[in-house]
Amino acid sequence: MSNKILFATHNRNKAKEVNQILSNFKIITLEDIDFHDEIIEDGKSFKENAKIKVDAIREKYDGSIFADDSGLVIPALNNEPGIYSSRYAGTGKSEDNIAKVLKELKDKEDRYAYFVAVICLYHQGEYHFFEGKVEGEILHQVEGDGGFGYDPIFKPKEFKKSFAEISPEEKNSISHRGRAIKAMKSSIFEQN
């Protein structure tokens, strides 16, 4: 089996995380195959959106492809931002999304939240799905300048710091995406 896998993303931060976890594979991204079409993620779940991304690429790439869809889920906000995490505030900017979450939670005691990532892998003619989840809480303010997205306001239960304050290796050891990728790696690629 070739150790080259296409990760269906333009997000460099996600690609960096994946490369750290799948270091024994050659991970290529949409940039590497010159794919710049917009993929409309109109699914109703993380799983549907991940599969939509894979299907959009399958016509243009012959090989193993995986995509993830992930987001922050806050039960006290009716499970928002959920599948709309990257565009929650309407601007697509992390700082605006963070500001909206902090505003919405301002008067709420329950700050429990979790990140979820669902990976859809198309490999040897079959679809496979893997999920990872990390639980924690939303902080009252931004803490740390590492990471990306909601990392500065999310404190995983395994640490006393936000995702933005811990090392990439620490984050990958417990993150939702890290857990989903490790499940994919052990389930599929370590069997072949």
C-alpha cells in the first residue's frame, strides 16, 4: 500500500496537526493537487459534511482520501456552534467566533463543552468513519496564543490550561482530531 494519503483540506493548521500524528505517511492536501473549488458543506451532521468533502475530491484524485469535519459543541447554547463552528459569527474569523461564544455564555453557569471530529476515509473503494471527542469547558476569557480556532477559550478536562497554552504534542495526545486520526490509523493503516 502506498503511504501517500490526500487530506481534503485547505486549512494549514489542520494539516500541520495531521502531519504530526501521521508522520510515517506522506500527507498531501488540496493545494498539492491544485484543487481550489469551493466545497459546499450543506450536510446536517459532522459525518455528512466529512463525506461531502471526500466525494467532491474523489472525481479528481485516485487514491486514499480523508476529510474531517469538526466543531465545538456547547450544550448550554443548544449545541451551538456545532457544524457551524467555523462560521458561527458569520465572518469566518476565529476572533469573531470566540467573541460570540463568550458573549452568548456571559450569564451562564454551565460552561461544559466538547470538541468533536468525524473523519471520513475513502480507501480501497470503501468509506470508513472515525470519531474523536474531547470534553472540557469554555473559559471566561481568551487564554494563550497558540493553536487556532476556539483553542484560546477551551480548557480540556485533562489540563488546567487552554488548548492555546499547551504544546502541539500535548494537544494532539488528547484532541478530538488527534483521537479520530489515531483511530483511523490503527483501524485501517496498521492492518495493511
